[in-house]
Amino acid sequence: MKALRRIGWGLLLVLGVLLLVVLCRSLTHTPVHRYDAELSLPRASIPAGSNAFDMLAVAATHLWWPKAQDAQIGHLANNTNWDDALASTVLASNRETLIAWDAAVKLPNLQVPEISTADDLLPYLAEWKKLALLAQVRENVLLRDGHDPEAFDQMVNEIKMGRRMQNAHGVLIDYLVGAAVNNLGLAQMQRWTGQAHLTSDQLKNYARQLELSPDEAGTAYANAIRVEYQMWVATLDAMRQGTLTNSGMNVSYPRAWPAWPLFSFSQTKALYAAGALKLVKASPHPYGEAKIDDLQARPGMVSIFLSGNPIGQILYYMMIPAAASSLEKKSRGDAQLQATRTILALRAYELAHGHLPADLAALVPEFLDKVPLDDYDGKPLRYSADKKIVYSVGPNLKDDGGAGPAFNASTYKKPLDLVFPFYF
């Protein structure tokens, strides 16, 4: 009996010590003011009538896209299972939509509405992708009717609109949808480069129009992370005050502040700030140079409990690994951009010289200012004239000799190269 009492008292002592550790750690205030300047992104003041976001909203109000014909319209955008009658119907029914899209392309600014917390809905994102697909239906019709330069001009507009969506002062999902629009335009250009009746000089011009410096690509991603961080902090503050709701489900979340010592606002904010700042600083560099493994690792539950901020840590480890994985998507999009520019230049070279070059260095300086770099490892993109492919080493950072499936949205995660075939 005495032994059991001793064991019981021992367990209580251990629990008491653990609770004291948790209490002491929960009282630690972690200042994050030193991150504020690097993680802030002031909103731009845009004159009335010059925000492309408003014109895209107008385009969406006129959008004709019957749910029953969703798959068929998607085929038209991808130039598969072509149906002339349906294509004519789609364009005729979306005349006002396309007029508004073209007007949005010409406007100088694009800034999305400010988001307050994670509860805010972003219905325009689904509309953006449909508008881009509709633009591709029109491009395909133009190409089939022999208006190749006009179609390629519109592809450039689609790609540049995607870039603007990526850097529209939106959260990470805005960036990713903008990247999807951008990649749709790039894939469209890759499909048609070998079939289009364009001169060598025209192709060279399109390759140069698409040029984007690594700093520009990194800036768009970094800005999205900054806005994402601001949204995280606003959401945490709403949790602390008990004002966080889910409007879609019409429910309110419990107030986190009374959960002390299980939740520390300052410690959680500091965690988010450190993770976000690491992604911002990695944004201008190749994926292989980004040291973010710690952002994708999770400590054990005992370590989380003893942190003095278990609720905050659980929230952090629910969010930050997904945000960190988006850095790879930035490199994937850049690889597709550089591969598209390379394919355009290869076709221009072939038309000018009657054969493909032995290596990509032969494209410089006549068709490209320099050999495009792979944003995964920072080295020049790889190329095989025999296999008729341009490829990136991909996230495994290993040159597998162009082994791997042709690049598309469903295969990019496979641990082989990202392969971009061309057909000419």
C-alpha cells in the first residue's frame, strides 16, 4: 500500500513539474515586431476604373458556362474532341464576357479585395480559371481559322494576366490560381508552336515577350506569403477575441484565449512570422538552395505539449507545411515558363537553319539572350534533340536524363524529371 502511495505521489510530482514547465513556457512573451517591416505589404491606391479586378468581375457576370457542358467546353479549351458548332455557340454566348476580358488585359493594375481572416470567401478564383479557359477556346478558333499571330498575341495576354493574378496583393491561393492561369497559357503555346504558321522572327519575339527575371517571379511569391502571414495573424487574433466564424457553415469557433496556458498569441504569431520570413527569403533562389526542411517537419506530441503553447503549435504545424510546399510550385511554374520560351526559340532556330541545334547554347544570342535556367537547381535547362524534349530536374534535383512522364498537373510530383516535349 505504501509503495502504491509512493508511486502515486511520484506521478503527481512528475505531472506537477511538467505542468510547471508548461506554465513557465506559456508565460514567455516572444516579440515579433522585428519581422513586421519584412512581412508587411501596403495596399496600393488604385484610381477608379483602372483595377483589372473590377473588369474581370464584369466578365464573370456575363459568363455563359452551362454546368452540363463543363467537360465539353474544357475539351474545346484543350483543343481535344473538337466541336465546331459548340465552339461557335460558346463564343457567341460569351461575346460580352470576352470584351470585358480584353478590357481587363489592357488595364494597368490588378489588386484583389483585402482579406481579413481565413473565413473570407474568394468566389472569384473559380471564375478566373473559367475566363482563362474561355480565352483559350477563342485562341483555338483563331488558330483553326489561320489567324496564328492574333492567337499567339492573345496567349501572351493570358500568360501575363496569370502573372498579374499571382501578384495581385492576394493570399497564397490567389497566387496559385494565378499560376494555374499562367500555366494554362504556357501549355497552350507549347501545343501550338509546332503547328502554327509563324516566322522565325515572330517566334523569337514571343520568346522574348515571355521573359521574366527570377527576381520578378520571386517577388510575386514573396508578396503572396506576406499577405498570407497577415491573414494568419488576423485569424489568430480573431480566435483570441472569439470573433472567428465560418460563414459557409454558419458556425462560430470557440474563443482561444481562455485556453491559457494551452495557447499563447505572441508565441504563435512568432512561429508564423519566422516560417513566413524563411519562405520570403527563399523566394528569389532556386528550389535546391531553399533550406526549408524544418518547415515541413513536425515534432512529436510530447514536445508540442511541453512547448507551453500546444494549441498554437498545432495550428502552426497544420498550416506551415502546406505553405512551404507552395515554394516548389513556384519553381514548377518557372520551369514551365522557361521551357516554353526554349521551345519557341528551338522552333525559330529550326525554321532559320533547317535543323535543331545540338545544344541550347546555340540559341544565344540570336534567339535568346541567355540559356534559360532551371529554377529547381539554378543550372541551365536540359535538352535532347533526339528525344525532342526540354526538361527540368524537378524536385528531386537529380538529372534523370529526361526520364519521366510528359509534364502535366497530375505527374509533377513523381520523383523524376519534368519533361516538356515538342513536336516539330
